[in-house]
Amino acid sequence: MKRCRRCVLPENFPGARLDEQGICQYCREDKGSEFLNEQKTRHRERFFSLMKNLKGKSEYDALMSYSGGKDSSFTLQLLTQDFGLNVLAVTFDNGFLAPQALRNIHAVTDALDVDLVIRKIGFGTMRRIFVESARRHIYAPGTLVRASTICTSCIAFVKFGALRTCVEKSIPFNVFGWSPGQIPIASSLLKNNPRMVRIMQKAHHDPLHRIAGNRVRPYFLEDRHFAPGMAFPFNVSPLVFMDYNEDTIRTRISEMGWKPPSDIDPNSTNCLINAFANHIHMRRYGYNPYVFELAKLVRDGYMDRAEALNRLNEPEPTATIDAVRELLFPGGEEDGG
């Protein structure tokens, strides 16, 4: 399989177009580090200005969707220690958080003296959702560019549950620990538009509701949340416009007692089902669902191409994949891959 000679995007990635020199269209259209740094500065300065105006106006300054992974742990540290914000950390336990990730969640929130809420749906409900997500693609085709179907289902609970809480508590910043490879810089600081939220939520809510019914209701906004006068927060992904260096991140979070889990895949630092989700995705579509993120990290200078290739080529953690499969499909049921 051919890959872009500058990043790592494969030729079978949806919409990929490699030219005669083996360069993908994303690399050909890249505007370079100077343009990227200008955009980072602009978004960073705007965020600092918003913090100055909104800090202390609500019960919490920010809600952090906290997974316990390295990037979200560092983001939580930035918000509290570097920016001085009063943060509510909210963890969505999908039933497959690595044991070390759960220990990290408590260690980091205790070290930072941050309020923590853990949300967990009954395992039977999450199992039904993950089983259907493994058997078939239940969302629009465009979601396959950035994540597996299983991850898309899980993140829907995270994103819209967090947004609902922000609206209910008038929290001005809805914060995520996305890496610079996961979202474009233009999306790193955005005021939520209620009309667009309705559209995006419907695209995720309806497939999940067809599987689990009203069990998903508490994790999505309802009509009352869109009533006149309801304040919608800014979505913020600080790692996209701040300095991002994985070695620095690991050093800083280790000072709070964070330790890397040993039973996960190379592209996750918190979730056991991620390895199974990647396995199903690669078997079905032929490419790793993290390749778009890794390609962008390489393109923007955050990661060496060799390191990205190592992560893509590292052997799957078969023991973890088998353990997850047994929980989702006891007795060897068909997983749809």
C-alpha cells in the first residue's frame, strides 16, 4: 500500500489523492509553519481575552471532558495550574477504561484539587451500542475519516453530555484535550451555535436512540436547553493553539502521579475498547482510524514520520482485543468485522 511520502496518509484513505511524486493533497495544500503559528497566536490571544472577561462569572469557569489520558490530563493541568480556572472535570466511563486510567483520573484530579464527576451508563446499554457499532456503520460516511464507529458512539455521549451540563450550569468554556492532529485549528475555539448543535446532535442521537431508546436521553440536550436566553459555551481545545510536545506532556503529568497503562494500543492512553475498535475498523476499511490524526501531526511538525509509522505498524494488543471481544460477544458471536 502506498503512503504519502511527506506524511503517512495511505492511498486507500477516503478521498486521498496522491500525485505522481507520491504527495497527498493535504500536504500539497499545506500553508506551512509560519501560517500555522500565526493562527495559533490569534486563537491563543482570543482565548486569553475571553478568560479575562468570563473568569469567575459562573459556578465553574470550565468543564473539562476528562478521559484520564495523557492529553486530557495535561489539558486539565493547563486549565488549573497555568490559567487559574475553576474547573469541573467530567469523566464518561464507558465500561472499558483501563484500570490504570481510573487510578490516573483520581490521582490527577486530587493533585489539582479539581471537582470530579464520573458518569457511567449501565454496561448492558453500552454493550448494545458497542455491539451494533462493531457490526455496522451507523453514522454518516464522513465520520469514518477521523474515528472508528465505536469511538464515534462513545464520543457522542462525551460531547453532548458535556455541552448539556455547560448550558445547565452556565459554564462558559467546554474544554477538550484534542491533540493538534485531531481537529483543525479553526475549530479549536468556537462559540457553540444552537442551530448547528441541533443538527450535529441529531446525527448522533438518532442512531443511538434506535439502539438504546431513552437510556441515552440524559446525555443529550433537550428542547428546553434551546429556549431563548439559554447561554451556550465556547468549545475550547487548548492543545491545538498552545505548545504541544509529547515528551513535555508526559514529564509534567508524571509529576502528578500519572502513569501510562500497559494494556492499551499505541494510540490510546486510557481506553481498552480502543484497540478492538481499531481492529474492527482496519479489518473492514483497510486503514487505521488514527492515520488522519498522525498524518496531520507529522505535517505540522509535531511528530516524526518514522514515529507515526511505528505507531501504525506496532502489533495489536491481541490479549486486550480478545478480552474486549469476549465481553461484547460472549460465546463467539459474530462481531461484524
